[in-house]
Amino acid sequence: FSEKLSCYDGTVSLRGDSVSVSVVAWNEADVMAIRVDDHRAIRSGIQVDLSALRPLVARRGNHQALSRLDTTSGAISLTQRFTEDSFYTASALCIRATGAGVSTEISGRTTATLMISPGKGPVTVYIASAASDHRGDRDIAAAREALSSAEASGFDAIAAQTAASWHRFWDKGYVYL
């Protein structure tokens, strides 16, 4: 088993006997892309759980935290809205995969699950987030748009764009150890 963090390229790589994983955080949007390449003779599926860390409705005084899980369009998502008097902030996290069949379900009261079928070739899991201080549903729409943009670009293009950005950054300075 090996693992490698490349600060120069902005990637993390894990390699086992027959499975490899590459992770990149896209600098163009709030998206993390995870490519899983499984070369085992008998492949198994991948399960991604997205959990709220508190009850879906939490109130304390005039503070209110509302969370919502969703399984729309082959994706799982968690939105959270926090209000207190005139204060408002919201966030959304969406997860979707390409490269294999997927199914989704709400499993339990506070968890959404994305199940990815075993298949041939790599699978890419995209995780997008968005936040807003303005009332409305723009946070979830922005996260879904970031997912769609990442999927349209694909893992290789995201990795190349991110590496190029980090190469420009590192060319401007020095690291002494």
C-alpha cells in the first residue's frame, strides 16, 4: 500500500494491490473529484454515506438549524439553513458519481446513501459544496451546477487544470526544508 501527497500537482494518490484512488480539489469550483480504479478480479461496489451531524431540526432559543437530505437526479445532497433573528446562512453539499450505475436512498433519519455498482473502468465521485448568506435555494442550485460543470469537464481535465494552477503558484516561490 502506498500513498502520495503531491503539493506540486495538488493531488493525493493511494495505491493498493489492485485498487488505486486519486483525489483532486478543483480550484475552479468548490468541487473535490475522487477517481477509483478497481482492477480486482471480483470487484465490489462503492457506498458513499452523507450524514447530518445533528437532528434535521434543531432549535435553541431563537436559533434554528434546519437540515434536509435529498436523493434527486442520481445524487445525494445535504442542505443546512441557520437562522437567528435577522441572521441567515445556508450551505449545501452534493455528491454524484460517473462511470458506473448508481442508486440512492435515504438510510436512517440523518443519512443519504449513494451506492455505486461494480463495473469495468474507473469510477469518479464528485463532491460539490456551496454556501450563501442570502435567503432562497441558490445554495443547492450552485452546488448542483458545480457538480454538472465538474462532470462535463471530467477528472483528467480537472486534475490538469488544478496541476497547472499549482505549478504557477510554486514557480513564484521557494520552499526550504
